[in-house]
Amino acid sequence: MVAGARLGMAVSLRVSKRAVERNRIRRQIRESFRAHRAGLPACDILVIARQSAVEQSNAQLRAELETLWARLAAQAGGIER
């Protein structure tokens, strides 16, 4: 049984050949998840980065992740447990 929300990430070489860019994306995902973890349902979440993530600034990545966390929390609110 899952005690709380858990995060998995996939940021592959296809996203960027540069480790610096892949790690920046991972850091943004991880920090955003930590900030919203309490409001998320107890489930496993897999975030798969796309090539377009490299072109986005940190603020843009965070804003997009905020939207995704909100959608996930709203969907879980409608599910009976």
C-alpha cells in the first residue's frame, strides 16, 4: 500500500544530450513535487520529460507542473475510495 504520493521521473538523452539540462529539468520536477505532495492523492506518479522542456525556463516548467498537479488532485477528488 502506498502511504503517500511517490514520484518517478524519466528525462532521457533524447530530451537533451547535455547532463546539465537534464538535471535542471529533474530538479524542477522534484522541487515542484515536494511543494505539492501533501495535496496529491496516494499514488505513484511518473513524469516523462519531452524535448520541448529544454527550451522552457525554470518558471515555465514550474507553471506547467503546477497545472498538472492541480489536474491530478482534481481527478482524485472525484474518485471514491
